[in-house]
Amino acid sequence: MHRLTARSPVWPGVTQVWSQLIGRELQPCTCPASWSPTRLFSISTSPLRQLSDKDWVQSFLSQAVKKSPSVSSESMGHGEGAQRAQRRHRLFHDLNFEPDRHGRHHDRFSDRSSLHDQYSGFSDSMTEPDWRNMARPPPNFDFYQPAASVTHRSAEEIQSFRRENHIHVVQGQSHVPQPILQFDEGNFSPGILNVLSRQDFSTPMPIQSQGWPIALAGQDLVAIGQTGSGKTLGYLLPALMHIQHQSPLAARDGPIALVMAPTRELVNQIGQVAHAYCKGLQLQTTCLFGGASRSRQLRDLDRGCHLVVATPGRLLDFLSSHQTNLTRTSYVVLDEADRMLDMGFEPQIRQILDQVPPERQMLMWSATWPQGVQELATDFFQSDDHIHLNIGSTQLHANKNITQIVDVVTSQDKMPSFIDFMTNAREHDPHARILVFADTKRAVDMLQRILQNKRIRSHAIHGDKSQSDRDRAIQDFRSGRISTLIATNVAARGLDVDDVKCVFNFDLPTSIEDYVHRIGRTGRRDRSGVSYTLVTSDNINQVDELIQVLKEADQKVNPDLIELSHLKKQGRGLGKKSFRKSDGYSKPRGRKRY
Ligand SMILES: Nc1ncnc2c1ncn2[C@@H]1O[C@H](COP(=O)(O)OP(=O)(O)OP(=O)(O)O)[C@@H](O)[C@H]1O
């Protein structure tokens, strides 16, 4: 067997898991805060993880190097296993660990570095407060009075509303409150209703109709609804109501409500929505994320903030330097909860939640909810009686407003397909917003250069870009100054840009959840959209999941994709079958596309 070994005197679990990586097909797994080899082993053998191999390895190494700087790799053989190992080996060598100003190491190759403002999350300066002996105003979770029109609604009416809107209460049926069908049924304060009335919203979206009363009633919640279905207001408006029913902030108090999200762009976007509602309520809010002025964020915190929206890394930075605290926090949201609980963020989330008093309401929102994360999530609730709400299928599902086109091409055909697609699209409509995803920073830069040569203007965002460049790119894309944005996964989740016409996946993401989130940047609210994805035989391991997502969304499945799936079942694939050039986008006319 071809082995890659890791020597880790400090942490023997590294060796064990490492040889597991190479000894058989890699099973991406979570890295728990405790880093216990036993738990790692059990989790890594569970079938759950949708995280990509690459993500896993990069995260794993980043943590491993921090734990044990003597981690190293050695010796590889030949054959398919060795090729796999070599690919990973190259990947490891591409990693570039560099200590930050605290002497902690960051992974500068992976674009996960851009998802993690401070990757480490292992801060020694934070201990769990002694909650029993700490004087603080008790949180109030009991303020929601359903409107008479809500309580008078008959059981049949409620049932048919839930049925028509595909609202499934997966867990907690016995204590789920009745849905709110109109904005004025939520008992929202006039300040909130004022802002709502200025938007062109007619009624709450289904996830809001059912999610609002649950959140307002102080219950723990997992809320899963398709991309673009209004989840942000789903948790923000109850957060503001919650804040308004707590004792006022005293000097040096930290926030009452905390929202955590995985990327800076998403934090910024949520912060902007929150700001619009906070203004009229005289509530203070701020965003904490890396790459932006720390001193300005500190000034906001010092002034007192009712609501903080943060990436875990920057929040931990402020917590570990004791420049803020969470002793008043009683409403905690994990937006993109599955991403927040995956291997990269879990230790950080645990550390942060250790700083939040146990009397807290916890809400998790996402469009995807993979099995393994579900198990993990229960760890974060204080009791077993949380409600799990699902809008639409309980299977992994994509937004049905999106027409999903998938082409199977050779690796060599990817670039011509991209160029053909973009030149055709731009000839047809120079202003249609197109969002292009690639897996690596290098590929993103390369695609941008190619477009530049074709005189197609675009911006690119990834973790190596400065925050101001990233902000400008999003701003220009939003305003329509630039109609093509090329991005890594930093733009995959949550980004809400009006009327993105098409999402082009130059690379199929290794996690099917990421695919669902990426294509979900189009077809938001009740609009329609198109996604176009290039698949090569290198993606053979993702093909079955992709077919499942396509079928679930009632999409036609490209026969080439089915053929690829058959090849996989026959144990062939990986470079054995080459798809003819004519199957790719390079012959756009007269070719049947799906
Ligand atoms: N009640 C409503 N009626 C119409 N539009 C709404 C309503 N509530 C929110 N929206 C709008 O719907 C769009 C999508 O909302 P949002 O960004 O919250 O979606 P999401 O479910 O969080 O998506 P994702 O899973 O991609 O993060 C936003 O532009 C938002 O302003």
C-alpha cells in the first residue's frame, strides 16, 4: 500500500487519521474541538460528510500543523491509489502556512482562509464564565402574544396553508405555534412594520410565516428553506423583537442578539438589512469581520450594540482580547448553519457558545441540512425540544425556479466551453448578470484574464483579494456597473444580488450542498434563473448526488451524466472515458442541452 505518514509526537491521532486518508478512499470528516483520536476515527468512518476532500485535508492540515508542527508527508508509490496520493501530496505542498500576528498559523492556499477570519479558534485566554455566580438581568423569552386573527384560525385553514406552502414541521409538532399569514399578525413593533411597508413585499414568505411565531415564542429552531426564500428576515425581525423585550444594555454589556455567518460578504449583507430595521427602533448594530477596520468595530462595540453580526473568527478575536463579551446574549443565530457546524467552524462556534449564558435561544437557518450536521446540531441546543421546520422537500433540494443545465465535457473542453458560453451570452445580452464559480483562486484569476482578453469586463473575488477589492466587486455587481462576477465559494452562500440571470459553474463543487447554494444565487424570491454546470469525468464521485438533485427539482438529466454514473458503478471512470468534444459547449448550435 502506498502510504503517506504523519509524525506527530504531540498528537498521535494525526498519524492514525492520516494513514486512513491514504489507505482507502478519503472520507471527509469533522474535527471536533477536543481533537480526540477516538472521536475523529468514529466520525471519519461515518458516511455523512459532504465536505470536499480538499477542504477536509486543508482544514485538517491547518489544524494539525498548529497542534503539531512536525507533521510531514513522505513516500508514494504508483498506480491509481498513488495518483490520488500524489494529487493530495501536491495539494499539501501548495499549502503555505504562515503565522499571524498572534503566532497562529493560517492556510493561505485554501480559499477557506477567506471563510475563516481567524482560523485557529484555540484561544487560551478565554475560560467559561461562572454563570451561577454572575449577576445579570434574566432574559425574557415570554413576550409573544399571537394576534386574535391567528388564534381564531381553524385547524383546517392552518393545515391547508401548511400543505399549500410545503411547510413541514419535522420535529416539535406538539409545541409549534400557529403560522402568521400577514405582516400585521406578528405583533411587530410599528418601527418594524414601517420598514416592511416600504418594501414591495405583499405577504410573509412561508419560512417567515411559520418561522416568525416560533422564534418570537422563544423556541429553539432549525429552519431549512430553499435559497432566496427570505430566511434573513426570518431570524432578524424576531431578534429585534427579542431585544426590545430585554432590560436595556448597561455600560460594557455585549450584544443581546448575535448572528454568526461564514463569510465577510454575508455578514456585511446581513448587517445592512439589520441596519435598515434597527435605525427606526433606536437599536445599535455592528458587523464584525476580518479585513475591515478593527478599531472602527471596537468603537461600535464600546458604544454598546444590541445586535452583532459576525464571522466567528473576528468575534473570537474580540472575545479573547476581552474587548467584548456575550454575558447578555440570549438570542443566537447560525446563518448557513450547516457550514457553521462543519469541520472548519465547529471548534470556533463551541468556544463562542461557551461564552454565552445557558439561558439562550438558539436558531439555525440554511437551505441545506446534511445528515451529519443534524447530529452535531443537537449538541448546541440546551434541550431536546427544539423545533425543526422544513419548507419543501426534506431531501436535499434545489430551488425549482432554476433551470439547471449540465454538460459533460473533457477537461480540455472546459475552457472553450466557458469562452463560448460567455461570448454567446454577452452577444445576446451585455448586461445580464452572470456569476461564475471556480474552485480555486488561481482558476478564478485565470478566468478573469481570459475574459479580459475577450474584452468582457468582470470582477473577481476570492480570499487573496483585499477586503476593499472584494467589497467593490460585490458593490459593482449589485449596482450593475459590472455584469460578470467570478468567484470562489466565498460568494456561494447567502449572497443576495437582485436578478442574477445565470450561474455558471466552471468547476462542479465537491460538495453537493455547495452546488445547491451556488446555483441559488439565481432564481431568488419568485424569479426564474438558469444555472450551467460543466462536469468532467474527474467529478465521477459527485455524479449520483447531482443526478438526485436534478431529479428532485424536476430537471431533465443529461444522458452523458447518467452514462458517467454507470461508469462509476462499473468501477471505471477517472480518465478512462473521454467525452467527445462535440458533447461540450464548443458546438453550441443544434446540440441538445440539458
Ligand atoms: N416577505 C417577503 N416578500 C418578498 N420578498 C422578500 C420577503 N422577505 C424577504 N424578501 C426578499 O427575498 C430575497 C431573498 O431573501 P434572503 O436573502 O433572506 O434569502 P435566503 O433564504 O436567506 O437565501 P439563501 O439561502 O441564499 O441565503 C431578499 O431580496 C429579500 O429582501
